[in-house]
Amino acid sequence: MSAHNVANDLALRDLVRLLMLREGGDTLDPAKAARVADEVCQKLQDYLLTIIGSTGFRAMLGRALNLTRMELPSLAGIELRPEEGAELTCIPDALRGSGHSNTDETVIALLANLLGVVVELLGPEFLHRILVAAWPDVDFGEGSSQPR
């Protein structure tokens, strides 16, 4: 992995932490991490669905989960399998509650990978537009997904 990729990965994780703080309050409580991560992801999903549809979103989220599994082998058995007719949630049920160690860092990695997939497939400018629309109170800067 190049230094650029490592730096980009760290920047995306910092961005996810910022968005989770915006949604969850002043502190990032590990006990609420999965719920807050779902709120962040829901905002992203609302914008992405209009462009790529539910199948496209599910594919992006599946790719993000696969990338996260490569980083965290302990996620090997976790799948995105909603029940028939159920709404797909971003954070698999297996990561909710206290059943999985380091849930906060795990969901941050998953969301950072989702943002990375968006950048990879749709470009950084598209991600920037989504972020500005979903969080208008955050100054992400011109053409950047990084907050200022």
C-alpha cells in the first residue's frame, strides 16, 4: 500500500469520526457507535439511492464490507443479509451492541471504506457534493471531502 493510500485511508476515517460526532453528540460513545454509524450511513444512502439505486448501493456497501474484512479478519462471518422485505441497514446486526470488540473502530473502518468506494467509482467531487448536501453546517472546503 502506498503512502498516498494510507494517508487517504486515515483522512477518510477522520472524516467518518467527524460525521459520527455530528450525528451522535460531543463524544463518540463506543456503546452507541453502530447506531450513530447507521445514522451517518442513512444520510449517505439517501443521496446515493437517487443516483445508483438500491442495487448499486448494496453493491457499494458489500464492497466496503469486503474491504473491511480484509483489514479485520474477525469480520469473516459477517454478512449483509436483511430478511425478505426488510430495509438494508449499513451496519450488520452482528456489530450492534457489545457482542463485537472494538465496534466503534470497526464501524468507522466500514464507513471509511464505503466513502472510499464512492470516491473510487464516482469520484471525489461527487462525494464532496453528497457531504455538503447531507451536512450543510460542515465546511468541507471547495472540492474536498476533508472538513476545515
